Amino acid sequence: MNHMVHYQARLDATFAALADVTRRGMLERLGSSDASITDLAKKFRMTLTGMKKHVSVLEQAGLVTTEKIGRVRTCRLGLRRLEEEAAWIEQHRQLWSARFDALDELVEHLKRKEKTDAKRKRR
Amino acid sequence: MNHMVHYQARLDATFAALADVTRRGMLERLGSSDASITDLAKKFRMTLTGMKKHVSVLEQAGLVTTEKIGRVRTCRLGLRRLEEEAAWIEQHRQLWSARFDALDELVEHLKRKEKTDAKRKRR
DNA sequence: TTGATAGTGAACCATGTGGTTCATTGTATG
DNA sequence: CATACAATGAACCACATGGTTCACTATCAA
């Protein structure tokens, strides 16, 4: 089960990459169009060096790919290597949506309960 | 737009909480049944103190709730406060699935392209 | 060739993280 | 009561993170 290690490591990297407001902002920004490091650095009021680090993190996590042409490195949403990732992506979408569905039901249930049963005390 | 701050802070906390293999394991474990800190500490071969920290992180992120009865603190999947979170949860499920759908299409497209157009060079 | 521009890397800094040990508190139970 | 057990908090440790500055390289344009 050696691939489980990589699997977990990839999850670590992905979630960690998403756990930063700047990087989430970058993903949104890149959702509308590609951008250079300079573009991103300006938009998020940060040094080039700082922005480069964020780009590297997203790249490491496979969420962004980059290509350097001449002196500018262009960043785009990570579409490369997607075939390899498709498996776990789908797996997780299902995992979470299953949980969410259960919660949706529960919330619905609680709503109805609360409405019809408004006076019941907790504990 | 002050609530945006909390919104982002919550995302930070949630993703950071998920960016650890032990904590993801705990969530799976708690998916099947509630557990005490001692239970979890044993399962993940860790000190009580260490496990307590992980529990606190998940609790902070709203992914787990706990209740101390007597001397044992019982941990369960966090269903409390879900109404407040439902909004961003749904939002994000859509955000990601939109992206995934786009990617699925693209991959499909590439597959077909590759099959029918097998000899075309990149660049 | 000479600047200006875009990115990179090394070094540094403050803070956060994942873990430990040790001491302490509170709760069960013989 | 006495002892064991569950959890907690403080203090510490090594290492990661998010940011900076400074020096450097490579490329574009006049």
C-alpha cells in the first residue's frame, strides 16, 4: 500500500495549499485568466519573491501549472496531470457529498422538528 | 464586508484542519462512531496531550464537537452550527464541481482529440 | 551596449505546528 | 480513604510557513 502514502501526501499538500486566503485568491484570479508572477504580486500587494513562493506551493499541489517564456513566467490553473488525479478527485467529491447529503438531511430534519416541536428543551 | 473576514478565516481553519493525515483519519474514525480522547490517542499511537491538540483543531474548525461527561470527553462529528456553515459549504461544492466539470469536459475533449488526431505535435 | 524589467535564490525573521514530557486536576472505584 | 484513570496545561523542541531584503541572472528594448 505504498501508493497510499503518496495519496495522503497529495491530500496534505492540496489542503495545505488551500488553507491560505492569498492562495485561494490567486486561484480565483487565475480562474478568469492566466497571469504572470508580477501581475499576481501587484494584485496581492506582495513582493515578487513572496508571490513566487505562493505560486510554487500551488504548483507543488498540482493546482497551478506555470511556463516560463522569455523572462515572464505565466501561471494558469493546473490542468496538466489531471488524468492521474481524476481518480482521487472523484473519490473525494463523492466522499464529501455523501457527508454533505447526510448533513442536509439532518438539517432538514432538525428544521422540521424545530418548527413542529418548538418548545422542547435541550438536555 | 466584515463577515468576509470571518468567512475567509473559517476557510483557513477548515482547510488547515484537513491538511493533516492524522486529523483526516480521526474524521473517518468518528464517522463510524463517537470516541474518547483516549480511544483516539490509542488508535493513532499518540500521547493524550497530542491527541487533545488535534481534537481542539478540529473543534475550532467546527468539524468536530465534544462533550465532557465525568472524566471522559467524547468526540463526535461536528453537526452543530451547521446552519451557519451551510451557505459556504454549498457555495464551495458548486465552485469546485463547476471547475471539475470544466476539467472533465476538457479531459474528454483531449482524449478524443488524441485518438482522432494522434500524430499532432505539441509546440 | 546599456538600461530597465521579471524572476530567482539565499538568508533571515517572527510565528505557527505537531509532537513530546512532566506536573496537576478532577473523577471513579476498591 | 487510597489508588488508578482521563484529561488538561505549561513548557519545550525541531521544523514549516509566510513574509521580507538583498544580490544575482536573464531577457527585452532603445
